[in-house]
Amino acid sequence: MSHPVSRRSFAVGLVAGVAAAGTGAAGAADPEKTVPTPPPPPKPVSRTICFVGGYTKHGPPGGAGNGQGISVFDMDRDTGVLTPITTFTDIASPSFLAISKDQRFLYALSEIDDFNKDGDGSVTAFAIDPKTGSLRKLNVVSSKGAVPAHLSIHHSGRYVLVANYMGGCVAVLPIRSDGSLGEASDVVHNTGPRQPERASDNPQGNFAVSDHSGSHPHMIHSDPSGKFVLADDAGLDRVYVWTLNIDTGKLIPAKTPYYDMEPGSAPRHFQFNHSGRILYNLCEQDSKVVVSNFDPATGAINDIQTVSTVTSHFRGSTLAAEILISASGKFVYVSNRLGDSLAVFAIGADGTLTLQDEVWMHADYGRALMFDPSGAFLFCANQRSDAVTSFKVDKKTGEIAFTNNFTPVGSPTTFAFMNTQV
């Protein structure tokens, strides 16, 4: 026989059941069951940021371009695809970039000749947001010469070195504690006899010329030890060598202050091997790499080989532009403008080069080359195609394969990469 349950007795039983569920064996509340455990903090996400600069509408005489400023991209580490993040537009023709070792600051030259009444170019210092890659301008100073073409950060991290192409000089700019730049601590003007527009060892059918109207420094960089500073002068066909007084920021000529290259060859950019004892110097006009022994004690340079950056079957005009050495130290890569090719060299035990392959750029007038930080991809800035192309790198063989990836960028000429965590 069933017994009816009143609403009051049902409510009392329900309350008692809830209370019992919230008590332990002794009838006391258990705080561990009522306070949720906080979730673990998210793990940092590592990203690769790519900065691309080039010529804007306000550029060097006859060199204005389609760029907007410094374009910032996120790089997919699996495919090499560059995805736009932002563009810093408040800068004229940032045709060369360099990032500090601690990745806090970026330095960009403006390849112009009207920064001030003296007709100089300029260099801008930026602070980098490590999470987004966005740039905050710190200050702008004179490059101390017209139309700067290259800059680098000295091995000590205390100075930015600038090569002023039309100004015929190099300058040393102190880096302040906050990453901003001071006025030049030294400026050195190069002089020498006029050289021919073309080298005698030109590729057959090469009608391209390099400007030999005077001194045209095209690159300045320290050797791996930081003891010496070298500059390629494409107008005087010389390699200049100095030491740098770290305290005063003054350049002091080495025992042999310069080395003559092939007349008309226009030395443009160089790379050291990892030991700092082999120098690879790329000559623009005759598209040659000059391989030399470098004495890290004296700065002496002794040539051991000259090799063409185009294959023997090539005919026509070409101008070599950029040279890189792989992270393994086993391969050298060169870009050839006009000829629109990438040369791949194997490095021998003695440092000499063997041309291993010549690959089509898939674009026009490739200038700068740069590896991503992992060395898995090689990027090419194609100035006249308004595009960046990329190649997958086989680290064992040195071979490169086109990724079929094109990134639209107006008149690109330079890269800078960094890894960051978000």
C-alpha cells in the first residue's frame, strides 16, 4: 500500500539531500571540491617575422619605385609563405635593413639625397614590438653622404656602419643605450684613379655597365671577430680595410689600407666563411666571385680564385647583386640581375668554389637574397617584378627548388628576419 508524500516533506528531504552531498564523512564542507583548479598558462607560440624594404616614390635620383615602406610579414615555417601583418609607411626608400643581435631594434637606411641641406641620405632607428613585429620610430640621423646603399651593425653592437654610394664615403654611427642613433663619430671619404665602366673579363655579350665616375662604397661590414671593418668600393674597384676604435668610433687604416680588384669589376658585396679566414667578394659588373685568404691578425687579403656566377653557355647582359653563405658553410649562393638567375656553388675543403647549379629566379631583376632563420628557405627580392619569390633549400646537397610562392611587394630590395614568441 503506498503512502502519499506531502509537498512539505518532499521539500525537507530535497534540502537534506543537497546538504549531504556538500559534506564529507564528518559532515563538514570540502573546499577542494568547491574551488576549481586554474588552467595552466598558455605555452608561448614561436613565430618568424620577415621585414621587407625597397624603393618608394621618394627614392634616389632615377631610382624611385613602387614600395610603400617597410612591409612586415608572418612566415609559415612549413611552406615559406609570407602573410602580411602591417606596413610602416613613414620612411623613404628603405633599401637596406639590419636587426640588432638581441632583436630589439631595426635600423633602416633611406637611399635618398635630400635629407638635409648637405644632400645626405638618412638612417632611421626603430624599436621592434617582439609580439607583433610592429615598428616604433626612435630617431633619424644623417648618413653623412648621399644615397646610402648598405648598412650593418658592428660586431660589438655599439655602432651602425653605413656605405654612402653617391657620397663616396663611409660613416660610423654610435648606438645609444635606448637603441637610438647618435651623430656620426667618423666619416671617411675614399679617393682614387678613375676606373673603366666594364671589366676585361666580362661575360660574352654583357653590355651592362657599372658607375665608375668616382668612389661608390657599396657595402661595409666587420669581419667575424670584429677586429677589422671592410668596405667594397664599386666605383674605385677596391676593398678598403680598417680597424675600429671601439671607444672613439674612429676608423683606422689597416697596414694595407686597400686592395685593388679587377679594373671595372665593381666589387659590391662580400661574405666571410665561418672561420673568418676565407673572404668571398662578389663583383657586380663582370659577375665574378673572388675567393681570398683573409688574415684575421693583420687584415691581409690574398686572392686564390676567381669564378663566374653564370654558366659557360650564358650570353648577354648581367649584373651580379647578392652573395650568401649557407649556415652549414658548405654552399654559396649568388643572385644575377638581368640574367635573372641564382647561382649555387659548392665550397671545397680549401675554400674554393665550384659552380653546382644555375636556377631561374621566376621573376625579374632579383637583388637581395636572404635565408630564413632556419635556413630551410631562400628568399629573393625581385625589384622590377614587384614580388618576392622563395626556394626550398636542401641543406645536404645545397640544391634549391622553387616553391611557387609569390609575395607582392613594391620594388623590394632587402630583407631582415627574426624569430619571436607570442
